[in-house]
Amino acid sequence: MKEQIIIKEIPEHTVYYKDGKIKDFSEITAFVLAAGSECAKANPTLKCVEPNYCYLNYLDGEYKETDISIRYVEAVTETGVETENIKFTTIPKAKCVCIQHKGSYANLRSSYNTIIKYIEENGLKIDGFPRECYIDGCWNKENEEDYLTEIQFPVK
């Protein structure tokens, strides 16, 4: 699948989120599942938006492979009850440069390089943390080559 850059506007959305630090990328799935469980326990009737919109932010401001600060974000229909770890906020609409990455998460760096090059060559300024939106993954695909991740960079 040839990587194609698209620009789209992501509408304003209400979200719950959880910040944390993981040892390495192998801990992402457990972190995301724990965030969902904690939110559901405090907010049993809370609904996610349809279509689902969730993503991961890397908060360190640079590429790291260990001791990674992350934020898991999931769009919901309304603000709910906060806990020590689960918070709610409204994310403003954003113009995003996006690329869809097909295949293993281990190869995401190539797509990041492509999108960053596009942003630089087109005189755009990054305006917030990049978002990794997991469209297809281990929860609905058997083979890693069928995984689909959209990387979104908010820009000005």
C-alpha cells in the first residue's frame, strides 16, 4: 500500500484520557485496556462516539524506546466521572496532516518519516502531539500485515 498524505479537519470532541509512563512499546496494549476498564468502572453508562475515535499521544517530545510518557484518548458522547487517573476534556477541532500505515507497528517509523518530511516541505507547523489512531489491529485482524493505523499531526 503506497503511503498517501491527506489533510483533514478533525472536529471538536469530548474525550476521556489517561496519562502514564510505560517501560517500552510492548506495554501499550495493557495500558490502553486498563484505561478503558477504569473509565468503564467509574462510568458504566458512558458511550463512545460512533464511529470510534481513539488514539495514543507520545508526550516526551522526542522519539524514545524506553520510559515512554503516553496519553490514551477516547472520544465519548459526554463528560463523565473523573478518577485519580481518568480525566475528561474537550479537544478543539484541528487541521491534521494524516497518513495511513498498513502493517506491523514495528514499521511505523517509516510512515512518521514520510509525514514529517511532508510537513517540513510544505511549510507547515506542528500544533500539538501526533496521534496514532488504531483502526485495525490485534482485536479484529489475525495478521500484522492487515493492521491499519492512521498517524495524524495537528498543524497550523
